[in-house]
Amino acid sequence: MRGTAGAAARLRIQFPPRAVPGSWPETFLGSRDIVELLVPPPYGSDKQAVQWKRRSGITGVLRWLQGHSGATWQQRWLATGVQEIDGKHWREIAVQWLRGVGDDTNEPCLSTGLLALICGDVIRPGVRWMMTRHSPRFQAAMERSRDPDGFARLRACARENPAAAPLMVRLALYRTATIMACKGGLIADIVPGDCVELLDVQSSVQAKGGTCKTYFYQLLHDAGIFSPDAPPTIRAFRGATGQLTVEALVDRFALRCRPVRNLLVEYLRYRQPAVDYVSLKELAEKLAGLFWGDLERHHPGIYSLHLPDEVATAWKQRIQVRTTKAADTDGGFVDVETPRANAKSCMFAVRAFYLDIAQWALEDPARWGPWAAPCPVTPADVNRWKERMRRKARMDQRTRERLPHLPALVRIVEKRRHDTAERLAVARRTDPGETFTIADRTFLRPLMPTAGGTKVWADDQNSGVRHDLTFEEHEAFWAWATVEILRHTGIRAEELLELTHHSFIQYQLPATGELVPLLQIAPSKTDTERLLLISPELADVLSAVVCRVRDATGTVPLVPSYDIHECVWLPPMPLLFQRRWGAENRAIPRRSIEKALSNALAHSGLTGPDQKPLDFTPHDFRRIFVTDAVMSGLPPHIAQAICGHRDINTTMGYKATYPEETIEAHRAWISRRRSVRPSEEYRTPTEQEWEDFFGHFQRRKVSLGTCGRAYNTPCIHEHACIRCPMLRPDPAQRPRLVEVHDNLQARISEAEQQGWLGEIEGLTISLAAAEAKLTDLDRLTNRQTTVHLGMPSVHHLVARTITTNAPENRSPE
């Protein structure tokens, strides 16, 4: 990384590891004082046999160290050179030296003696040397002799974490003792940099470790050992580079012409305040990489922005394609040229670059004037009308192919969620080594070598495949939650992953005082905050998510998350999309959501028109949501406010057009002639329209429940609610529904007795509809339970409640 330090590097500078001092009091002690200090308790034991072995080992190690130069025991330890080799073989060197001088100290006694010297802080070995050896008595000895209260504090903190397995806790305490042995001091003296240094060394000498590798940092953080400004996760110190400076963004492409390099840096720095980091990074790649970097490769020595016609033409031809490596039949690789998807976007950035410099040259000639030059990209080169039309056609076709399959996908992901949850529950009730049968499939719970783990495994006796039932249930649940939330809200994928427990707020209807739940979408792509109505179906999904992520105390844990677009770590928040990773709660990354959705589609068997497996991306649900909403009668400007689009043309670009819809719209236009003024819908909603929109939720109340018809649409069943599929019965109105059902039966009997055959058919249809409503009502009542979402109430959080006295809160933003 050139020109800057990333976020992780800045944290390492802010939280450096402690340096081992050249000397400290214990390392100056004499041999006799060391023996008298370390042999009896608390360092040693009160048993005579143990004390003899300990004294012999300490004396032997000290005699070995005395044979090397140095004023302190630490200096003599370093002079032996054993710290530069594997920590398992130091005894061979020590025994060989002692035997050379006639000392026959046993090798096991030397290990005991060195352990005593380390616990007594006489010597401090290096981190790498400690990580290449393991002593089963080391942690207990350090706890007993150095800081028993500190280790007790860590154990108490670990007991509060139900996901902390015993093995994980033991390893965390061992790593903590290692830091104390290498750096000195007590547990309270450990700093984040010590943990990062140990983890770096551990990663270089140990290939495996999983979540156990990092739990020691979390344990120290949870116990309050670190300062309040320390990152809550050690991952903040590793991996992520953070935001690069403008100089580093340009220097990634190693431009040889320094004046042009400096110009690009200055230009990007000038543009930086007006764009986000993602846009700045893309702009640097286009200007420094795809434009000037390409020119320097094909025209060495170029130094001016004033490009000859042949140079500009050749560049515009090259930018249309990209060269990639592909495997050939001989096992090698060949260059393959494919069309570049962002070619127009790159030329647009170059044109803006030239025109910006020309404009700025008029305002500040001394600074920008020397670089003003004719733009090599003409308006015709950046005409994206055809490209937009082709993209619109592709997206419309994609939406038309997937919209009919949405109900099937919803059923499949819900069924898979229930099946995996039931399979996991049955497996947990089955002892290891026994079999269980579910859905005509027989599974065997294997005897795993590591007992007490959180994962539940099962071997399919039919196929012989071993299944991780815990992961399958986890993946099925989040695939179901993703599909349901995206299809009911139309939010973006990044907005989905940023939903928190604080996203639930309430709106108070001005006329009735009824509280309507709303979902607050935090600003993301367009930095626009908006509110969405929580439907009953969406409330079920959100309640299931909240119940899943709550901890034993009933609260949603605070977890940090990494913004992959802005390359920054976000502060801990009660995210809804989080999971357990070992003993740590982590935010679910986008790639995991996409993988869960892909696996759900793979199990669904859904195929497209080409008979290939159908795929859904999170953004497909956003297009389907807009298409379905507008086709159901929602005005486009209301859909624009719900989706958070700045331009209504963007909203209409998401909406797929159907041939039948086009024909019906054309017929309606012919019949209404000049009375149709579609421009009235393409504007910001007025106060009266918002009042009518929110009043719709009051007018849909009927005697048996709630009418679910779309906003501003007429009743297509002529208010025959009992027959209408849009009726959502209220469980409290079940006695009234039963009364209607009984009355219909009585009327049918009367019609049969009187011979009113014309009445019987209509009454029979209404009776079947009433029975269906009763069945659905019973099913929903048995399936749903009341779940408290932790939504702020009016009495506790007045500031977050929307009222008619604050019209700005009703804006589409």
C-alpha cells in the first residue's frame, strides 16, 4: 500500500504492542534468591518431591544460562540462540551443554525449571518461541503465580457467554497467559496491540484454529480490559485496507508520467467532497487505469492530454473490449476478448475530466490552464440511449421471467425452512450413535470426536452424505427471511443488511389514534431516509428474525459491521441480520445471503424459459416489487418515494411492461382522450394526497376484519366481502364469521325446502368462501404467536412517533 495507511494499519499505529524492556527487577535476581522465591508456594508446591524437582530444574537452567554472556538472565537467554529455533527443541541444546560441563540434570526437570522462571518473570521468551511449544501446566501455573484475580475475572465473563465452549475458553486463557509471559505484567496491563501481535505470529506458525484463534481478544474486550476506544473485534486490525487516499488510488496503476499523475491526484481531490468513496475509487480506476494507464502502455513516453486523432481513436477502440485469460484444450491459457460492459461509462468519465479542466481553466488559469486540451471523446461517443434501451429490455425480460415464479419460490423457501428446522429439532433429541427417520429419510447421528460442539451432524443412510444440520437450518432460515423481506419492501441488499432493532417505529393515525408500525430504512445509496409500512406478513417475518437473534437476556446483541463499499468499520448496532460465529456475534455478509438464496433456488428446481435453473438476485426482488406495485394501481410517484429514488424515471425503469398492460392502457387512453393528464402523477405528493393515502388504512376496516385491496382501487367484488380473497379476517371476529356461516347454512336449507334453486347456487358459493375463511383463520391462529418486537412506544419515545403536527415527517424522503 503506497502513499497511505489503511484503516487496519492506522489501528495498529493507534494500538501498538508493548515493547519488552531491556531489564526489570526480577531478571537481576541472584541464583539463590530465584530458587528461594520460585520453589515454595505460590510459585511452587509444598510437596517435598515436587520442590526437589523444581529446585533441580531451576538450578540446571540457571547454570546453563550462566555459561552465556549477559548482565541479566534475559540477556543470557537471548544469547543462547534458542529463541530463534522451534520452541520444542530447546531442551536438547541445554542438555547437550550441561553434559559437556559434567551436569547430569534430567531433561524433564529442565522443563519444570524453565516454566518456573517464566512464571516468575525472570525471563520473557519471544511470542514466536511460545507459539511453537505447548505445556499443559503453563496456563494453570501462570494463573496461580501471576494473576489469579485476573483469570477469575475472565472466567466469570466467559460464563456469561453461552456460546463460549469449554475448549474455546481454555485456549483463550492460554493465549492470555502467553501474552503475560512474553510481555510481563498482569492481565489488566494487556493492550490490543499485544493480541494483534500474537495473532499475527499464530497465523504464521499455525494453519488452523478457526474462531478459537480470536476469542481471547473478544474475552479481554468483554471483560473491560481494553480502553473504551478499542475496536470490539480483532478483525478490524486485519484484512480490510480501509479507505485509501487519493494519492494511493492513483498510484495503484504506477503511472510513469509524474505531471499527469499529479494532475489526476489534484483533479480527484477536487472532486472528492462531492462524491462517495465508491464513486471516487471507480473514477480513479477509469482515469488512471483504463485511460492514462492504457495510453502509457501503448504509447510509451506520452506526456500531454492533447491527443492526436489516431491515438484517441485507437484508445476508444481498445476500451470497447477487455482481455481475460481462459483455459484452452491443451491445459494452457489463451487471451480472450469480451465486450467491456462499462466502456460508455469510462468514456463519459474521460469527457467529464476534459470538460471540467476546460471550465476550471477559465476560473483559475494558472492552476488548470496549462492542461486544457480538446476533448478526445465526442458527444456521440457517450450517447447511451441505445445502451439504456437494451438494458431496460434485458431487465424487463428478466422481471417478466421471474415474477410468475415468485409465489412458487415463496412456498419453497418456507417449506425448506420448516423442514430443516424440524430435522434439526429431531436430531437434537436423538443421542449420538442412534438413527432417526423424518420425511421417509433415515439419518444416523455420528459419534463426533469433539463432544460438546454447537453443530449437529447427521449421515443420510440413503445417500451416505453427511449433513451439517445446524448450517442447513441456518441457511434455510436466512434465505426465507431474505426473500420475504425483499419482496414485501423492495429495499436494496445493503439496506436489508443494515436493518436494526431500532428500525421499528410507529405512526399515529390522526383520526383514530391507531398506531401503525413502520420500518425505517437508513440512508444508503442515495443518502435518503424513508419509511415503509409494515404489513402483517412482514411483521411475522420480522418477529421471527428478532426472536432468532435475541440473546438470553431478551435483547438484540450489538455487533460491528464492515461497509464493503465505503471500506469502513461501522459502530456496533443491534443488526437484525446477524449470526453466531463461535462465541462472537457477527453481521451476516452479503455474499452469505446471496449464497443462501442461490442454494435455495438450487433445491427448488425452478427453471426459466430456456429450461435452465432460474436464478434470483436480491435486486430482482426490488424490480418485481416496483412492477407489482405500479401494476396494482400504486401511483408512480408514491412508488418513487417508497423506493427512495431521486428521479421517477429510475422508478419507471424498474417497472417491467407487459403486452396486455400496454393494450389496456392504450384503450383507456383512447376512451378518456384529453381528460387524461398523466403528468399529474409524476410529481411530489401533496399534503391532501398523503392524507388520502394514510386514510386508506382506516377505510379498509370491515366488520369481519381488514380489506387488503390496493390503494386507490375499487372493490372488484362489489363489497361481497365474504367471497373476496382480499379479506383478512380478524381473529376477534371469529364468532361473527361463525354466525355468518351458520346463517348461510340455514338459508340454503330454507331455499331447498322452498325450491328457490336460483338462491342455492349463490348461497353455496358464499358458504364455501366462509368455510375457507374459517380454515385460514384457524391456521393463522395456530401458527402465529404474539411477539414483542421491542418497538418504541408513544409514551417512551415521543420523538420517534410521527404525528400530523410534523408534516415534514410525512415526506417521501
